[in-house]
Amino acid sequence: MTGNAGPVIVPGAVFGVVGALAAFPLRLAAREVERRHAELRRGVTRRTTNVVFGRALLAKAAKSGDVEIERRVKAEREAGRQLLSENGFLRLLGLMKAPDASSLSRQSLVDQSRLAGDDLDMLSLFDAFEHDGEPYSFRDLILARKYAGLIASGATWGAIARSVHRSGPVASLTAKSLNLGSQHGRPDAIYLDEGRSELDGQLLFDLGSPEDDTLEELFAEAEAAEEEGRHDDAAALYQRCLAIDPKDAIAAFNRANCLRGAGRIGEAAHDYACAIKLDPGFVEAWFNLAGLMSDEGKVASARRHLQKAIALDKAYADPVFNLARLEFDAGNLMEARRLWVRYLELDAESEWARTAQKGIQFVDLHMARTAG
């Protein structure tokens, strides 16, 4: 998360957006990122260095709960990616004014407010404070104390984050009394001034266009259909996304995955190739296309695509394993052995690692028998 220490965008950085942005059109942010010689994409790939969590995720999770958001945040953090809130992202781009200077550390805020660290991090990531990360301000401390009280009364960080953005700038809440809606039959809402009015209002920005809204909604709908295994429906929705934004490599890649799941192999191969054309460094597209070619018995093509994936991302273990298996099946035992040894350098613990070890043992035994 960013604070106000003046972080900059590193040329070559790849930003991935999880969930739609609620406060700013993605196309405008993408233009500004590109101007800084970096990239902005919907979704996350192996090349992604920074993940922006869109506040639209909160609305999506309102019925299903926030566990999936928490799981995703944990996974991206453990993958070593920098996490950014919407406001933090916009400040990084210079598209939103940074708050006044502040001096409170994360630990100081936790100690003084008694707000749990995990809740503080999630609320910060969804811009429930004036600052999206340390150093925090005194107004953030006031808000943290209010939020700690709400959580002690049974609220969740998600309910708080969903409610506070209905009122405009969150710093304006420091002088108001916040109460949990369970006292009024609305456990998912936060009320002002002892329940006389529910937090409501408009988003901070209104700079989008109907096309922006349609594209974000379509992409979210396509992702949901894909998650539910409705491959044909998802493919059609991703196609509509591509009609609006033909340069979206991730939409093409996702559509290819759905087409493959629906058994539409020729179309899937076309869309993987389209994703690669749009983003030649899209290693997952090379890998998945290789898998498709392998399934179709096109060994030479599968080999080329796997070799390309390995060249693009030397730490990506999966194509190394698949290429080893391909070479083994083709009778190229020493090359298979070399690749399995490399795989074990990348992954020594999984079930696949045990398979690689068995493969090495088999080749060694075979070579010993041949020599004998």
C-alpha cells in the first residue's frame, strides 16, 4: 500500500486490476500508466508486479461475504506483489491529490485504536481511511477508533467499507457518530448520528461513460460465468468485452480458456494466439496454447510454445515439467532428465516434484541397463 512518501511508477511495471474501479474509468488510468512506460491490465498474470483492488469488489461480495476477497488479498501479498487501493493507485498516477502529511505508523494506529491489524489493512486497501497506508493521520486514528467500536458491536470490515463510501470523503466522518445498523434491522449498514440517517450518497468521482460502465460490468459478469463453469456464456461475454476493447489480452486469454473448456478447440487456439499477439510476453497464454497443441498431438508446436514460455519466465516451473514429459514421451530421455532436474530446482516439494524424481530415476536406470 502507498503512503505519502512519494512512490513512483517503475518503467516496465505491470499493474493488474482485481474488480472494477468504482471511482475512475480504467481506460483513463491505463492511458496514464502507459505514459509512465508501464502496463495496466484487468486481472493478474505472472508478470503482474502491482495489484489494484477495485472497490466494486465490495458490492460483488455484499451477498456472498468477504472471505473470497480476503483469500485473494492474502494470495497476492504472499506472491510478493505490491497491493494498492483505488485511491493509492490514483495518487501514484498523480490523478488524485495526496492527503496532508502525517506521522502515525501502522503499529501506532493499531495500538492506539485497538483495531485489529488485519481489519486495518483491509479497510486501508478499500480506502476507508484518509490515507491508504502508513504514515496515517490523526483523522485516521479517529476513524480507526470508530471502526474498532463498530467491529466490537458485530460489524465486519466489509460492511464498514461498503457503507463509508456512500457519504463522500471518509475524513468527513471523523466528526460524526457511527452506529451499527443491526439496531435498526439492517446489519449490513452503518448509520450516522444514532441511526437517524443511513450513510448514503454518490461516489467521489463521476468521470466515467456508459461504455466504461458496460465494459466493467461485462467483464465482471464474464468472470462470474467462468467461475461457475458456464463456458459458452462466459466466452460470449468475453467476446463482447473484446468488441469494446480489442486490445485486452486478458479478455482474449480468458475467452480462450472458456472455449477450451467448452470443447471448441479451434476457436480456443485462435484466441490464445490473439492474446499472444496483443501481449507477446503473456507467458500463461504460451503455456496454455502448448497444452492445447499437446492434447491435439501437435508435438512440435507444443514444444515450441513450451520453450517460449520457459524463455519468458525462467522461474515458471509448469512449462519445464510439461516439456520434460513431452520429451520423455518422444523418447528424448536425456533431455527429459535435464528438464526434470531443472524442475526440481524450482519445485522440490509437490506431487509433481515426486513425479520428476521418479522420472529421473527411471532414466538413470534405463541408461545403466543400456550401458550394461
